[in-house]
Amino acid sequence: MRLLTSALLAIVAAAACSPSATAADRPNMLWISAEDLSASTCGCYGGPARTPRIDALAAAGLRFDATFSAAPVCAPSRSAIITAMMPTTLGSLPMRCRATPPPFIVGFPKLLREAGYYCTNNSKTDYNLAPRFDAGWDDSSRKAHWRNRPDPSRPFFAVFNLGVTHESGLFGDTPRKVRQSLPDSLRADPARVVVPGFYPDTPVIREALAQRLDLTAALDRDVARILDELAADGLADSTIVVFWGDHGEGIPHGKRFLTEHGLRVPLLVAVPEQFRARARLPGGGPPLGTTANLVSLMDLGPTMLDLAGLEAPPWMEGRSFLGPHAAAREHVIGVADRMDAAPGFGRSVRDGRFRYLRNFLPWLEGDDLPDYASGVAITGELRRVRAAGGLPPGADWFARPNRPAEELHDAVADPEELRDLAGDAAHAGDLARLRETLRGWMRTTRDTGILPEPLLRREGGRAGSEWAIFHPGESGEAAATARYDAILAAAWDVADQPAAAPWGERLASNDPAVRFWAVHGIGWGAARPGAAAAPDAAASLQSALSDSDPVVRTAAAWWLLKLGAAGRRPALDALARAMNSNDRDVRQQALVAIDQAGDSARSLWPEAAALELSKDEEYSARTVMRIRKRLGRP
């Protein structure tokens, strides 16, 4: 794919839209999506929630038991769904970014629309993409409905996004209101809730888990309303219905986490009898019963195209999981970077049995939840029990002061992922195999996460898109590959800390991304548990304060403050300059560093608290609010 130019891909994509079947032969397609919903919650998956209509949909169709979101938070997950491309490929992984896709990439609904479908979205978008991105909707609004199509004979693709299970449904008085709206038979009893091993068993935890079940019961009611409308219109026998969740539950260990809880979602497909011959699984199985085939939500779009008789364009990374061209997967990738203001960088590989997780920033604490997550009672309860020393062994994920470079879990035998097998010699082969799978995937797709976000946006602006940074066309392919490999090697070594890592050489690199990772390698090498004294680390970091790029200077300043190195003033000066940068991404990076440095950066708090930020700097504004609260300001 990297060798194709944008122009060629655009031509191929246009050709792929040529219909291979008449409109009358095409099924209508209805999507019902749920926010923040793990598969393990729903009754049809053996979960405790009371979901009779969702369960009936599963019984009438095909239940996918190994479906995963591309990311454990909404916007990057939906970026993958609408484009059938990983957010790491497009640079659309950090929350509330506005990545610019190359011109040839459009939403898959546009391809359906060009082939005659009436395409509606009711109504969430949240794609993490620039406004110029063309998703292809005829109507994307709260009034969007198949009933509004001008020609009743026109096939439709209609999406309804249901938000009752969103994380915010656990905030304030909402749980009580939802519970009151349910009949007694659908309400969950906290006393009968089964508390998973990754939580302490306390009344607060039980109550919150019961509230999650109530939200899911309310979701079932909303699903029923849409299905009843479909039946009332006489369309049930001509419409393929797809029900899915955008990522895991909006509670700690679920949403934002690269776990089964955070990534495994429900996926149900009910195909009317007249279309079952074309809706075949890989290998030819019918769309009935259950399947353990691996599916990424990124595959939804190509599957709809396949079922409509259309060929997916070659730039799509997703693949059909049901249809004439259905193909099996050997693994599914899950990704997470910045999900609020604070940095993050994790990658996951899930095959038919194991989940491998690589933590590129191992100094992150187990509790790196953003302020927004504090609205969920489980967050505060975990913190309270941790402070009291009462967390069970299964909750070590929350209590740990830092993270291992890599983890391995048997997701089939241990779905709660309570036991890390990374150090188990019996699974050394599985660890090595999945490690190489991840690294190979990152190289092949040119995962943009190896670039710090200010560099990603800056270089994407110059190249025309974040995708184009590492896809320069055939003439620049060799140089792009060499550069990518150098940056990836530096990023990979940070967590592993091999003795032979050439940090000094990398700190002198001409590439600011390599220097950025060199700073982190030096800093973590000195800070990690059990590290030998590194008297030269502070000197190397001090020299990086004079770097030509603010992302390197800011990283060096943060490490100097974290390590408590002598001579803090130059580090604080570097953060002050970055905080007042005209580059919003540099400013955000600096504000987070000041916030995370705590009392070491106290002298900068008044200046940070006085910043006036634009409306589109949501996460920088949240960081400023945190600092203002520390100063006792409104």
C-alpha cells in the first residue's frame, strides 16, 4: 500500500464503487451501536444484564464472540470504523485531535451512497478527523432516519447511536433516574452482583456495577424501539441488522484500558433469509449461531460493502468478516495513546487465545485515569481502598507505581486477566511470537504513534496529512523506511532498557523524534526501579534543554524535575517557554509536564493558571483547571 500514490488510490477507490448488483438485490442495512459496552455485560454473552431484545437478536442471527475495538475510547474507535483504517495509520489516535486524512480516504458510507444507498447517521460522529473529511452521509443529525429517504424503494444504510450506556450515565443523579424508569423485573440487585477479581468487593463497587446493569437494561429498551419501527415499516425481512458496542465499559479497567474488558465488545448480525447465501463466514459457514472468529470493528465498513455487492478499495485496512469475500484474521490490534491531557502509548495484540500488551511509557502509574473518570464512583472507591491498603491481588493493575514493558495474558482461560504470563517460561514462545507480530505490524502500517504529538501535527501539516509523513511515494520510500526504523528502535528500547542502547548517539541524531525517545530512555534508565546510579543522566538531560526542538526540551525538563536533579531553574525556564508557545500541541505537552511535576514546578503554577486558552484546547483547559484548584482558584 505504501507504494501507491494518492492519485492512483483515488482512481482505484472510484473504480471499486462500481456496483456489481442491482439496487433491488441489495439488502437494507441497519446499525445499532451502543457506547461503552463490554461483551461480558450482555445476557446473550452470559452476562448479568437483562437484555431480552438484544438476546433475541442474537438468537435469530450470528453472535461474534471475539470482536474488539481498535481503541478503548470512542473517537479513535469511531475513526477506525468510519475509514476502515487504524487510527495509528491516520494519526487520529489521540483524543479530540483533528487528523487530516489524505484526500483519497473517505468514509465507507460515501461508497455505499455512490452505489445508490440512502445513508443516515443518528447522530454521533466523533471521528477525530479534520472537518474536510467526507464521511458520506445523506443526513447526519438527530432526525436522521431511513423513513426520510425520498424514494421508498431506495436501499438504505441507517445508523443509530445509543448513548444510555456511556460512562456519563454513572454521573450524578442519572443512575437513579434510569433505575426509576425500569420495571422491577429489569433492575439489578447490588447484593447479587458478581464482583470481578480486578475490583475490591465493597458496597460502593457493587452499587456501581448494578447501575451499569441498569443502564444496559435501558439500552435494551432503546434497541427494542428501533427494531419495532423496522418491523412496523415492513422492513424486517429485507434488512440486515448489526448491533455493536464502540469499546468496553465506561469504568476503570474497561474504557481507556487495553484489556479484554476495555476492548472486547458485543457484535450481533441478523441476516434475513433471502440474503443468507451471500452472508457467509470465512470458509462458507452460514450467518447463524456463534463464531469465535476474530473481528476488529475496523472490519465493519468492508463487511457492509461486501454484503452490498461492492468491492472495498485497497487502502482499507479492515476486511470483510461476513460476505462473499470474507477473510479470517489471525490477530487483532488494539491501540491507546493520549486519551485526555496526559500522555499514553500502549499497543496490544490479541490472537485466538492470548493478549500481548506493550507499555511504551512504563513510568506511568496504574492509576492514570483522567479527571473525567472521577465522575464514576468506582474510580474514587479504588483510590480509597488503595490508600487503606485493602486492594485484592487482582487489583494490582491499579496500585502499581509503574508498568512492565510487556504483559501476556491467556484471555480464554483468564478473561479477567488476573495473571501476567510474561515471565512464565512455558509461554516464552507465545510472548516472542506476539512481540514480533506487534513490531512487524507497526513497521508495515507505519504506526504514527512513534512521533510525539507536536511533531506529528507539524510534519503532517507540511506533508499534507499525517499518513503522508511515512508514505512519501516510491521515490522517498527508502528514506522513510530508514527513518521509521530508527525512531521505532529508539522507542522500543526505552521500555526494555537494553544495556547496549546507544542513548548518547541517539541524543545527537538529526531527527528530533529520535532525540525525544533518547531523552526518555536516559530518564527512565535513571528512574526505573532497581536502576544503578547514573551520574551522567542529569548532565545528558541538561544538555537536551538546549535542543532545537521544544518537544525534546520539554521532555528533558520533565525528567530533570522528576529525578530531582540539581539546578532546576533551567528546566523550569524551558517549561515556561513551551507553555507560552504558539503551538497548541507544544503548549499542552508543557502544561501536562508542569502538572505532573507537582511541587517541583510550583513556581510556574500562577503563570499556568493565568493562561487564556481557545475553545478548542479542551484538554489544556482541563490541565489549567487542575492547577487552579491547587492554587485555590475558581
